Amino acid sequence: MGYFEFKLVIFFFLGLTWIYFKIPRMIWDCGLVNLLCWSSIDVFRYNNKARRLARQYTKTRVDGRHAGIMICHQKRIPFLETTDERMYACGVDILIEHFLKHGIPFNVYDCYTPEDGSRVIRNPDVSSLWIFGHGMKSGIYFGYKETLHYAEMHDAPKKEFIGQFHCNALGGRSLADYIGTEGCSFVEEGYRCTHQNRKAIRRLLRDPRLRYAKGCGLPTPPAESACAR
């Protein structure tokens, strides 16, 4: 066996090793049905509606303290102007409809660069932050191969609630670890998909531990329903 063939064999077995350890973890984290089926179905069903709602409210701005929906755009192909817009289906429409129903002031922020994301995170009027896009636990991706590392935001104003509705794999510290409020955050380790995020947002909006917690950016219920679920 020559040197070239030997390298091919080594790379082949390294590839098999990566598949053996990586793919089961991804399937475990996201679920095979979610990974291969639900994500595609949900994107098809919800993406257009969510994108239409989001773009309607990116044209307006509210003043004062508000919830911030941060949509981080990433390019898959460098020479194309289009960005991956599947993140709209991850629950943006659920949040907008919820905020409108309960009279919670909010803004939708389209972010195309790390600088855009930094401005939103550092905005002292953004009291709660719901982050959508592609990323890892310690950062969020923009454009083509640009990353905003959450460690760079350690001195940003504290947030009452932070939800990272992007993949939270690869370890490190989340944005909530730096500027979040204890007990008022959502950062689940591992890879995530559309169906998971929509389900998690609905659960968060119903959860009394968050919904009724002071300063979580969610509606305060009437006194008589304080124990309702």
C-alpha cells in the first residue's frame, strides 16, 4: 500500500468515527423525526406567515423598555445576496401574536452583521431578548462565516429574560451566563430544530415560573389567576 492509499484509509476511518459519534448525538439532541420530517414540515407551514409578520414590525419601532426579537441572518453561499430565512419558522410568529395579544411592547430586529447584533444586545431599552438564527452556545453566526461571540457582550446591560433559539452545541458560556437574570433564561444544550423551538416557546409562555416571575418580560397575570397553569 502506497502513502497516498494509506492516507485515504486513515481519512476513511476518521470519517466513520466522526459519523459514529456525531450523527447519533445530533439525532439524540433533535430527534430523528424532528430532524428529518418536522423541521421541513414546520418551515413550509409557518415560515411565510412568520416572515410576513416579522417584516411588518421591522418597519416600526416602539420607544422605552420592550422585548426584542433578534433575527440573525446567515449566508450559506458567499456569492449570493440571499440569506437563510428558516429561523422565522422557529416561533417568531408565536411571539409576535402573544405580545400583541397581551399588549407587550416589542421590536423586531433584523441583524445581518455582528455589529447589528451587538447594537441590539447593548441597547438598554431591550429588556428581554429572544434570539433566532444559527449558532452555538457561546455565539451566533452572521453573514458568511462571521460570528458574534457572547463573551464580547459581557459588559452589556443586563436582560430580564434571554432565550437562545439557535443551536447551543460546542460548549462555552451563553449570553444568559453573562448578562441574564437568574432563573429567567432559555438555553438548552445541543442542536435544535424548528419543531423544538416552537414547542419550547409555547411552553415558556405558559410556564408560571417564567410568566409570573418579576422582570421576565412576560405578561403579569391577574391576581386571581396567579396559581393557574
